[in-house]
Amino acid sequence: MRNAFARVLTELAKNNDKLVLFYADIGNRLFNPLKEFADERTINAGIAEANMASMAAGSAMMGHKPFIYTITPFTTARNFEQIKIDIAYQNQPVIIVGTGSGLSYANLGPTHHSFEDIALMRSLPNMHIVCPADAQELEVLMPQLIALNKPCYFRIGKKNEPKVHPELPKLEFGKAHIMKHGYKVAILSTGTIMPLAQQLCAHLKAFNIDAELVSFHTVKPLDKAYLEDAANRFDHLVTLEEHNVNGGFGSAVLEYISDNDLSVNVHRFGIPDFFIDQVHNTPDARDKAGLNIETLSNKLKQRGVM
């Protein structure tokens, strides 16, 4: 997905001389095509993420459309104060890109895992959050984020994520995308965990449950109209994310359902509230987090969904 980000940014920058990229000494070769025609707009801020966020805020105040880019925990947690004060409080149109989200860097341990980033960004007024499921969603949504002209957190994967759409999808910022219509149960997924959501949908079909499958690429603002409609159409909503079950996408859905007295059961699945270490790769880390079909199926059976 990071390759798609670099490609799309390069294409967009050819027609928009306001686009500026700040990156924290990562992906140097990745951005060589951008440097070829926009070297002065491709700025390596070094391993100084807090400075990078403030630089981008200043650039936005000068009329630019800046992106900041590095590994997810370093582009959110390490410079959270600068994002809060310089970007969100000032309501500057900086797009904060976190690559390698969730457990993408599984083998590097908790320093490189990001299961608190959505919670951090959700807590900030003026901030918007978009988590594309694959490179195709990224390609469709990136121009919309620029046009939004607001602070935005763009949570993307690392590399070799499978495509989840047969063709380029028609997506709209802030609006949930129904990938498959169904009844009784709706699976709401955000980000690169979507392939597991697709597997779960097929698994439920074997139990004669024709579930609806939805890509909730926009976490903030939530598609409230969809949630209100879903509360009327379904008995159960299943949320799936590669983020801590506390404070993330599932929490946002549950909060809206509760605050508006909607009557539907919500089942949240994500990373449990513990650190994950001693793993070799992302599938291994997901297994340790219970993000696999066997665990999800057992829990849904226990809760009377299946």
C-alpha cells in the first residue's frame, strides 16, 4: 500500500504545485519519482517527527497542502502534542499518513505496533480519520482528502496487502461502502483487516447466515445514516479492526449506538488489551490477538450470533 501511496501522491503532485511531502527519513527511494520534478516539495525531516508535524503545520499556513509520512506509531504517538496544538487546534489541512498500521511490523515488536493510533486521533477535535482497506481504496480516497482541506489521519498498510475489490470502487469520504448486501448480521470492517472480514462473511454463509459486508473506510466522521439504518435492519453488528478494542472503530460504533438509543447488538473484535511480542510475522501476531476465523467463530457462537 505504501507503493500505491507514493505513486498516487506523485501523480497528484504533477497537477497540484501546492502538494508538499514531509517524511521522517523513511522511504527515501520510494519518493524518487516525486523528487524528479518536485525536489523542493519532497522534504526529509529526519528522525524528528515532532518537528516534522510542526513544519507541516507551518507549510499549511502558507497555503500548501502538506502530507507527513512515516511508520504509524511515530507519526501519531511520538508527535501527538504537535498534532494536537499545531495541526488540529489550528485546523490546518495536514494529512498525517501512518504506514505499516496495526500489526504490519509484527516482528519488530510493540515499538512498531500501532493499536492506539485511532483512539489518539479520535480524541482530537477537527481531526478526520480514514483507513483504506487496500491500494484501490487508497487511490480513490486520497484526492478526496486533499479536497477536504481539513486535518486528516490517513492510516495505511505496509506492502503486499491483497486487493479486496474486483475493480476500482466508487467510494465517498464519510460514507460506508457496502461490498455485499445481507440480512440479520452486518460485518463492519475498517482498514487492512478486510480480507479477514471477507473470510468471516464466507464462513457465516456456511451456517446459512447471509451477512452484509461493509467497508467503513472513514472512521471519523462515522456514517451515522448507515448505522441508523443498520440498527433497523440487523440483529447484530460485528465490527472488525486491527486496533485495540478500546477506543477504536468498534468503540466509535458502540458509542453512537448507545448515545442514540439504537436497538442492535454490537460485537467488537480487534486487538485485546495487551501487548503482543515474540511473534514472527503478521499472521502469527493476528493469531496471538485472536484475529482469525476460528477465534471469531467461537466467540460469535458463544454470543448467539451463529
